[in-house]
Amino acid sequence: MSVDQIFEKLEQNFNADAAQGLDLVFQFDIEDDKTHHLVIKDGTCKLHEGPHDDPSVTLIMNSETLQGIVSGETDGMQAFMAGQLRAEGDMMLATKLGELFNMG
């Protein structure tokens, strides 16, 4: 699965109810591919290619880790503890990804 396909799957699995009243930007710096960011605002989710000027949190990982997390095979917290995933900005927002997207 390509990184673009992984992000499309993530966008399709968006839980709009969990995003009511939120205004966040999740940036994904994929070390062996392109940077993408998701703008979550009042129950909507829009995927954009490239970096954002002021992301709420930036998640840095390779494409294999991204695919594992989105497929549900890899636990995001375990990936973080193992050094496969780094976060910059508001790290607590990274824990919201599981609520905002149905993984696996």
C-alpha cells in the first residue's frame, strides 16, 4: 500500500462525531516519502499534501510504521516507546488519533 493510499484509508475511517468542536492540524512527516497534514475542524477532516505552517502536532515516522498504525497491527504508543515514532508539538494530541480514526 502506498503512503497516499494509507492516508486515503485514514481519511475514509474518520470519526466525525469525535471531532465536533475541534480545530487541529496533524502533520505526518514520513521519512521515506512525502509530508502530509490532516486539518480537523468542527467534525470535518481534509487531507493535504505537504507541510502546514503551524501544525498542532507533528508525527515523524517511516512509511512502514505509518501502515502498521493505520492497519491496527502496530500500537502507536508502543511505536513511540520503541523510537519508531517521534512527536513534536502537543504530544497529547497524538493520543487522540485513535478516537478520531477507526484504526484496523
